[in-house]
Amino acid sequence: MKIAFEGHACFQLTGADGFTILLDPYISGNAAAVKKTADFKPQLILVSHGHGDHLGDALEIAKASGATLAGAADLWPALPTAGLNTIGFNMGGSIYIGGAQIIMTAAWHGSNVNGAYAGLACGYIIQMEGKTIYFAGDTALFGDMSTVLGRYGIDYALLPIGDYYTMGPDDAVTAAHWLRAKNVIPMHYNTFPVIKQEVQAFKAALEAKTESRCLILQPGEEIEAV
Ligand code: NI
Ligand code: MN
């Protein structure tokens, strides 16, 4: 499986068989994105919550690609999804698609679409091709990272470090420790002035204080999950 970072909190996971999951596709409004929305042809789009920097271009990409949209059951009624395939599930629930198991996890954060109720923000555990990816979405640090999420054997934790809207770098170090994540890919920083962070300082602190390895990806960069 390949993990591509597309800027801000957008990632694409591509299986050996070509099955592609796009996460939080904030592309057209994102100055850090190097690709265009038309470059994405996923089979599945996972959305963590309704904020514009996460929902992003999900509907447009789903329309163009035929991808299934999956997210919180209360998110889709807030959106014009007529004609699109949507899966609305909820915390603790799993979906099985394209050989992957995706579990919706809690996140401490808000959600709305243009001021309308859009359910709760969430994260995802994605088990695919023998690897376990934790996509935290937007969240504060929370104790269940150690108990509930720490059970999964996380190979790659995709964690926000920007502060202000989410946990900052110090709490992300604690999150990595509690999650017992083998690798951490920082996200949700530097896109806006209020979430500017020194990512190299985060990497140094993470690797000094935890067993986790920090992988800093530039937008458009892709790695092979090992
Ligand atoms: Ni948000
Ligand atoms: Mn956000």
C-alpha cells in the first residue's frame, strides 16, 4: 500500500490492486495542494467532518469519479448528495470495502456544514493489506487513544500538530506514545497562519520522547507502507 500526502489533512491510500481511498480531500481551496481535483479518481472518499478544510472537494470528486462517500451518518443529510453513493456509519462501527476494514473512531472536535448540524467529527482506523493506519482527523488529545485505539497495532498514525483548532505538537507527541504508533505522519499544520509549526522540532521531540518514527511528507509526496 502507498500513502500519499496531498497537503493539510488530505491523504490518499492506494492498494497493490489499485483500490484507492481518499481522505479529507481539501484540494481546490488549499494553496499547499500540488494536484487538482481532476487528478483524483478514488473508489472511496472518507470524510472526517463537515468543516471546509476536510469535506473540501469530496462531492465534486465523487461526482466525477463515481467514488463512494463514507462518513458520519449525520453528515450526509446536511449535503446535496442526490445521485451519489453515500455510506453513513457511526462511532465504533466498521465498513468493509475493497478488502479494507474501516472503523470510525471518536474525535474531540466540532462539525457543521454552512452552520447546519452535521453530526460529530470523527477519525478512522483503516486496516488494509496487513497495515493499520490511524487517521485522527481534527482532534484534541484524548485518553482513549491509549485504551481504545492503542489496541489496534498502529503502523502509521496521521496526527494533527497545528494547535489552535486541534492538538498541538506537545500533545501530538503524547498521542503517539499513547497510540503506540510505529510511525507518525504530521498533518494539519502551516496551511494557515494560526497553525504554523516547526515540524522539524516536532520530529526531534517525538523521536526523543517516544518509540515512534516521524515521517515528514511534502504535499504530493508518496511513500510505500512497510
Ligand atoms: Ni475542523
Ligand atoms: Mn481542520
